[in-house]
Amino acid sequence: MKLTSPSFQAGSRLPDRFAFCVPDPQTHVTFGENLNPALDWSDVPTGARSLALVCHDSEVPTDGSQVNVEGTKIPKIMPRTEFFHWVLVDLPPTFTGIEEGAYARGVTTRGKQDVYVQGNARQGLNDYTNWFKGDADMDGNYHGYDGPCPPWNDERVHLYHFTLYALDVERLDLPDQFDGRQALAAISGHVIATATLYGTYTLNPALR
């Protein structure tokens, strides 16, 4: 199984149009176009009954107390964890790709109310749901794709992994509201094949 993107070159920096946040000379960051990138795939195994797509950042600091704090830097050696940006499940195996901007266009504060899907697919909650919890302006359920917004004071470039799973079940056993970790748990034991590609992104001016 192969996964490619006409929107960015594998292993290269994601263009700003796919980011939740982009650099701003006055405030460090501002909202971006937040488009989902286009993705194409091929050679899906004949036994696949559905597809799932997951996008995660593997470089998120485990300690959020220094995130975007003036006068501080998040060192490269700080322990890292995952942050899920997109969880899409129950895609028909006959589908061969996703168009740029089909699933996300712009930042929706408090999360998208109307979530686009193809066929009987479902989109889960991304991790901005937890990140913004308690924020008076941003708190809400963030479904579908919301792109990169790494800390502008992070000394590490972040990696955004897009992984496509071919599964032996037509529909995953998930609740109406589910997140990336729940989706991966449901996927476990049903994977026929995988394909992945990644892009990079940073808001640190010294690293761009």
C-alpha cells in the first residue's frame, strides 16, 4: 500500500496553508488557513473492508508549563508525547484519496459543528479538544482535521505523521465521540496493511 500527497513532499516542511497557526511578527502566531492536505493512496489489499487515517505529531512536550512562555525555550531534550490532529475511520476501501481542503478550511473556534465525511466515514476528536479545555474563547469539541500549531519557543522541529490503515472490518467498534487513542485501540488486531508519510513544521523563527 502506498500513501503520497500532491500537497507536500514527504519529509519536507508542510506549507503554512495546512497549519492551525502561522508566524506573526507582533504576536508570535496567528490563525492559519488550516486546510487539510490532499492525500492519495494505492495498492489497497483486496481483503480490506475499510480504511482509517490518523495524523499525529510525535514531538509534543510532555510538560506544557513552558509552552509559548516569553523568555523561555523548550529544550530538545525534553520528553515528548503524541498529539492527534486528525482521526478518520470507516472509509470505504474503494476510495483512493482526499482532496485538499475537503475536510478543513479555516480555524473554527470551539470546534467544527458540521463535519464533512465521505460515505459512511466518521471523524474523531483531535487533541485540541483537551488542549483548549477551560479556555474561555476556545473550549469545545474539535472534530476532524486541525493542523500544526507547535510551541513557538520549541527548539525541536515537529514531525507530522499521516498513517493509512487497511482493516479487515467494515466499521470500528467506537462510541459516537472518540479520540485518536481510542481509534488506535479499536484498530489493533484488524490491520492488514499500513502506509505512512510525514511532514515537518515549526513556528520557531530560528528554525524556519
